Amino acid sequence: MWLKKIFKGFTGSTAKENNTELTQVTQRPSAEESLQKLTNGLGHMLEQLDSICTNLDKHSSQNQELLEKISHIPEILNEIPGHAQKQVETFENIKDLLEANAHTHKDMLDGFFKFNENLQELNSNSSCQNDNLLKLGKSFTSSERYFKYMLDKQSKRFMWVFIISMFVSLSCVILAGWVTLKVVINQ
């Protein structure tokens, strides 16, 4: 039965031909027709066997390639510990670099804290200096006022001394002129 289906599929007959074949099967086909069908079926089977052989050849070559690749697996597996050791060494180097970097960052952070403390101390010192400068400015202002007061007082004294000196000098000149006039008149 399955052989009949294979032969039907390979003959490429239509539904109408299938019906005629069924009627012919019941009517007993002639020997020539049977031989023709058998020859066609065998030809098709040979094509299928040829295709199977081609596929088997492909599978055989693929299996051969796979075996060649699998034969390299022990070499690759032998190289893995060496590569793993290199990775471990690389990771250890990275760890050492990260530790050194962390130490450097800690030192920098400590330096920044010290710098911040120094800035705060400098700010405190500048605030004290500012207060001292304000006191000094006030002292200069009061000293300036006192100096102006003393200068004004000295100016007044100098003016009195000048006026008195001028009066005495003028008196001396007048007296000398009078004495001279008297001396000249008496003679």
C-alpha cells in the first residue's frame, strides 16, 4: 500500500489520472504498463538513494571535520590553566593598582582636610587681623583728631608768640628810633 502511494507521488498524476489508475488497478494493468511503472519507481528510488548517498557523504565529511576539531580540544584544555594563571596575575596586578590608587586618594583626601583646616585657621587669623586693623584705624582716627587739636593749639600759641615777637620787635625799633632821635637832637 505504501509502495503504491510512493509510486503515485512520483508519477505526478492528477486526480483524474488517479481515478483512472484505481480503475485500472481493479481491471488489472497490462504487463507493459506495470513494467513502465516499476521502471519509473525504480528510477525514482535510485534518485532517492543517490540523494541519500550524497547526504551521507556530506555527513561523513562533516563528521570528519568535527573529529578534527574535537581532536584539538585536549590542546585547548591544556592551555586553559596557563590562561587562567595569566588572568589571575592580571587581576592581582589590577588589585595592587587599585589599592595603590585608593591609598593615593586617601592621602589626597587627608591633604584636602588639612588644607580645609588651614583655610579655617587662616580665616580665623584674618578675622582677628581685621579686628586689629579696625582698632588700629580707630586709634589712628583718634590720634589724628588729637594731632589736629594739638596742631591747632600750637598754631594759636605760635600766632601769639609771633604777635608778641612782632610787638616786642616793633617796640624795640621804636625805642631805638626814639633813642637815636633824642641823641641826635641833643647834640
